[in-house]
Amino acid sequence: MELPLVVGVDGSDPSLQAVDWAVDEAARLGLPLRLVYASLWERYEGGRPSFSTDRPSEEVMAEHIIASCGERARLRNPEVKVSSEVLPDGAVSVLLHAAHESSALVTGSRGRGEVAGMLLGSVSLTVAARATCPVIVVRGAERNRQGSFGRVVVGVGDSTEGSAALRFAFHEAEARGCALKAVRAWRRPAHEHVDSPLIADDAARAHEERASTLLTDALRDAERSHPQVEVRRQAVEGPAHKVLLDASADADLVVVGALRRHGHFGLQLGRAAHALLHHAECPVVVVPQRV
């Protein structure tokens, strides 16, 4: 049985965008869709007298939000199997718990209670940094969210942090029938100083060629498993976070890996993933890699 695609909803505009995106994604991948709303009303109101007929406003709002999101999903694509649930806990706890039985988690870029104009909501950031499954934060311009560019971008770093992200990116490109742009950033060592422009050019060329070789090596197994995916390689000089942010401008999705070190319980995001979650111009997928 396929694990569902789980969407955290709260009635905000970003969460409604996440629902729309997730319906399309579930249809592409042939997955069921599960909508979850985190509500603490059961904890706080559970002790009210049994003879009371008044329903707490939070309960009524939770049921309205989850029902309207479910209806929205079904109207967008009646073929997608949709389930919904109100869970009595905080949003982060609900989503992290759901991650253990999800193919991926989908969230909006910020929640109902957060200030408009924020770079990224705290729930989405925390979940992306701690979840055990891929986390997709739906952000960026409408044309990026709608898949107008026909391109998935994946950041290729060291092999220890990128294999799961590469598998996800190839699978996604295959499902979308689009090209995959694999990007590796490279930089000259800070201590490398040369006086001659010709020597400097040679050194830069050597670093770029090494990055291109590492990129080809990293992609070999995934390309062999997905021969129908068109792969475009690009080795670019610059900080990885800036290179990937630039690449997100004309992408439908950008995929990065994030190390999850055993026994470490803090937020585990690299600089590139953190920057993309706050600033990317398209939806972002953070794929955990256990080490």
C-alpha cells in the first residue's frame, strides 16, 4: 500500500495553495491525499461538563477548515482519494508524527497566525528541519507552482548528503515528464592566490572540471535507473545557496538534501536548504539523508 501525501492545513492562503499543489502531485504519483488540521481544542475543552451543549469555537472552526479543504481538493481532482482529520496537538507535533506514515509532507510557506510578509513560517521551517520524510514547502510565484517551466532542479553536493535527494528528484522529473537540471556549485579555495591572469584562468578551469566530474559521478546510478529522464548538468562557481536560488527562478521544483545525524535532535538544515526555504522562487523539497 502506497503511503499518502500528507498536507498540513490551517485555512490560510498559503495552506490552500499547498492543498492545490498537493492534489496535482498526488494525481501525478497515484497517491492518496491526507489532509490534517492541528487543533488543541480537545485538550483544552475536554473537561467541559457533559451536559453542556455549547461547542467551543475552535472545534467549529477546525471542522469547517478541514471540511472546506477537503471539498477544495475533491473539486480540483475527483480522481484523487482524499481523507481528512482534525488532530488534538500542536502543528509541529502533528506533522512530525505524520511523517512516519507519509510519502512526503506538504506545507504552505507560513501559517494562519503568522505575519504576512514573513520569509517562512516557524512550523514549516521546523518540520523541514526535523521530519523523517521529504518535506515540500509550497512557495514562489504561481507560474512556478503550476509547473510552467517543465524543469526540476536538484542540488548535488557530497555523496553523503545527496543520494536520497537525487532519487527523489529523478522520480519527480519522471512523473512530470520534464527535464532534470542537476547543479553543483564550486568555489576556488580562499588560500589560492595567483598573480598571472592566465594561471588564474587555468586554476578556475581545473576547479570547474573537477566539479563537473564529481557531478557526473554522482548522477551515474540514478541516470541508469531513469534512462528516460533528460538530464542537464551545470557546474557553477559560487556559494551553493546563491547558485540554487538563481536556478529556482525558472524551475517548477527545487530539491535539496539535508543530513539527519543519529542522536541529534536540533534543527538539521544546511545553509542552502535554509536559504531556499526562505527565498526560493518555486516550491522546495528538503529530503532527509541519514548518516
